[in-house]
Amino acid sequence: MKKLTTISLSALTVAAVLTLAACGGGGDGGSSQPAGNNDSGSGNNNVGGGTTTPTPPTGTVATPQYDTGSVQLAVFNQVNKYRSQCGFPTFQQNTILDQAAAAHASYGLQNNVIGDNETTGNPGFTGMSYADRAAHFGFPSSAFSTGVSSGFYTNATLSNDQYGKDLVDGFVSGVYHVALVTWPETVAGVGVATTTFNGFPQLSATIAFGVDGKSAGSMPLTFPCNGVTGIPYAASGERPTPPGTSGQWGSPIAVTGNTSDKVTLQSAVFVDQSGTQIALKMLDSTNDPNKLLPAFEAVAYPVSALKPNSTYSATLNGTINGTPFTRNFSFTTGNTVG
């Protein structure tokens, strides 16, 4: 089975997000395209999860309303599985963001492009940015919204659950896209459009999300955290390319506070089951050459692929708002490439 995917990141979208994040917003903008067609503190794990949640905007539903067995439901559930495992606020479905996400996913197929922004006059245009499209469908202009978009193609027909997991894993394995499962946003909508390429399904998917909340517990939180299994052992194709890599890299660990926090990493160590130390790169807002990471998030990532179906132990040391923290935990890779 051959999987083709490319991930890119819109500097315009991220610049807007970082401005909003500084004002208490959150979220991240990114995209992928099928190729070829404070509690500050010290502790061992993410302890004492929980959230502070604002009043949900119009269109928010208490339980997911996506069709049973749909790719949309699979994506939504997989994102929330990852978020809840590590103490981040889970998303509630917002039907207005669903409309914005579905329109943008369709735009991607109509114009044979996957990205964050749309161009006026193109078929299916509903707004240049994620926020513009959300407002077009009636999302409150006072509520922050952003999103991520992806394309997926493989020369096989998968189950909808597998498509959903693969789409999400494409984000969590990206150094600049793992924010989908870590930033403290509270509502989301999922859109998926499908066509056929060389006899197999080609998917265009968008997750629109927003409304800043607050993670609670022993901050900062991490993803993955202790006990997470099945994350991609390798990734490739992110644009901009993660610094210090050539070819595939391993899934990153994101270390994330709330939007008013400042997180830095001072040291990070990964070891495999034999005790071999893995070469890593650390990034935060002070040393990211692409200027895409916000002050409240840092990442550590292997500069080459990890091994599939293998357990790794991580030790991270850094500061949150100037106060030292330590995190020690283990996670296990799966057999997929993001």
C-alpha cells in the first residue's frame, strides 16, 4: 500500500493566529496535500486534567451528530481521544464550523489544491481565511476560529475509521501541526470531501476549530503523554520542513500551556527499550527559525524516524512562566507514517 501526502503551513494564517494567541486566542493553521495529483510545576506525568470552558457559541451540540460510521465522526473521535488522553479540553461539535469546514474541503477538490486560504472568484469560494469562512456561515465574529486542512490518498480502499485515524495522524506527526490536539480550544467542525483518483478514494478534509478555553491541572501538558499508543513512528512532507531534518523524522512531543503562558524547553531525552538515546531537536518560540511556534508551546522531535511498534521513554526539562518543570513518561509508536 502506498500513501501519498504532503503537509504545508500557511505563514499568513499562522501570523494571524499568533497575534490572536497573544491576546488570549488559540489554534493553528495548516494543510496537507496528496502528492501526485498554570499551574506550573514539576512532576512525572500530566496530572489532574480538567478544563475551564467558556459559554459555547451558537451551533454547538452536546454530543456529536455526525453520521454513524462516517469519516467525519472518525476524525472527530480520534482528535478527542488524543486530547482527552493527555488532559487537553475535548472539542464539542459546532455545526456552523462543520459548514465552514465542509465548504473548504469541497473547495480543495474543486480547485485541485489543499491549503489554508481560498482565492476570490475560484469555484466554491466562501472566504479567504478560516475565520472568514466561519463568519460567512454565521459563526460569531467575536469568537476566535482557525483550522487545519489535509489531503489523503493511498492506492487502497480503507475503512472510514482508518481514513479518520490516518488524517489525524498526519497532523499529530507534524512539528507545526500537532497543535490540533494540544491547543486549548473548545469547539470544532469537520468537513470531508471525496473524489476518485486512479480508481481509489482521494480525500480532502478540514477541521475548523476555535473558542479559547483553558487546560487545567499540572501545567504544562504534553502530547503524547504517558501511556499513549499507536502514534506514527515517522513523518515527512511538512512545509516548512522541520529544522534539523532531512527525510523522515519521528513524531514530536508538544509541551503546551494555556495561551497566556510562556513555555521553554531546556533539555529533552528520548531513549528506546534498549537504552539507546535518540537524537532530538528542541524548538520553542525563542529559537524557531520559522517563527511559527507561539510562546505557550514548545516541541521536541526525533530528527530521524523512530521504530514502529516500539516504546520510548522521554524526560523533558524546561520552564513555564519562569518556573522549572520536569516531565517523565513513556509512549508507544504504531506502524503508520504520518
